[in-house]
Amino acid sequence: MRSSPLNRIRIADADDVEGILAIYAPIVRDTAISFELEPPTPAQMRTRIESTLAQFPWLVCESDRGIDGYAYASRHRERAAYQWSADVSVYVTANRRGRGLGRGLYTPLLGMLQDLGYYSALAGIALPNPASVGLHEAMGFWPIGIYRNIGYKLGAWHDVGWWQLRLREYSGDPKPPMAMAQYMGSQAMRDRLGQ
């Protein structure tokens, strides 16, 4: 999905907090898709966006209706040897699911991670979630394992499956990934967003 004036993918900013929360809060409250128990406040979400954008991409898809979906990357683990791997997540508003928005957001996000120097993208999916599994596998992710009964929410224990995507050929002595702050505004970033 290429960006168009009515369906534009761009870097998130602080003005997107309410639109992002309109998508995310019901997922937190009503499903086990997210393991958060309470939706973040607008101030907490603003801090998440700002701190994420220092190192990783956070994208939104906006239309004349507002924010229809968003996707972002984050640190996989804290230890230094994990620095070439990133976790990815995508969320789409309920009435726009199944229309290619997830793929439309993931395509530039994963390309940006390549540009930044990451080697692997990982996605944790609370199971069962056939739509999310289908999206990730269609994007080239492959299943690598399941954490059994790892989270308790809404009166039940839930499994989380993990999927991985290789972003580039693995090489010896890789350079540390570039920070998103250094990439912002670059021609490579604009190309990924179709601008």
C-alpha cells in the first residue's frame, strides 16, 4: 500500500496520541492481544512515542477519518549482544482490519529497520490470533517458538508465539545500528514512506 493523500503513512508525533489510544485502549481493556492490564494515559503514550523515536521508527497511517493504524519497533532485549534485533508491533483500528493496512505499515517499518542496520525483526503474538499470525507469515516471518501459559489476563492463562524475520544477511563484526534520530528526514526515510 503506497501512501496517498487519503491514506498517508508517516512518522508519528505527539499530536497522534489520542488517535493511537483510540486504537490501543480497547485492545488493552477487552482482549489478551496486549498483556498490559490498563491502557496507558495520554502522557504515558506521548512519552512512549518520543522515547521510541530516539532509536526506532514509529509510523502511523492516517486518513480523512484520523489514525487508522500504527506500527513501531522497539528493543528486543537489554543485553548488548541483542542490539541488532528489534521487536515489531502493528495495530489497526477495528473497522479497517483485513484491508492491507498492517502490511502497508510493516513494509516501510521493516525497510527502515534494514536501513538502520538491524538484522532481525521479532514479533510476539498472544495466541490464538490467526489474523496476526497470517499477517506476519505473509510478511515473511517464520515461527520460532511458543512461551506456554506465560501471561494471565481476563481470567485465563495465555500462550505467546514468537516469529522472526531476517532483515539482511548475517555478517561478522556488524556495525551498531544507527539511531532513528540520525535517520529522520533522510532521503532513505522519505523513500521508505513513498514521499
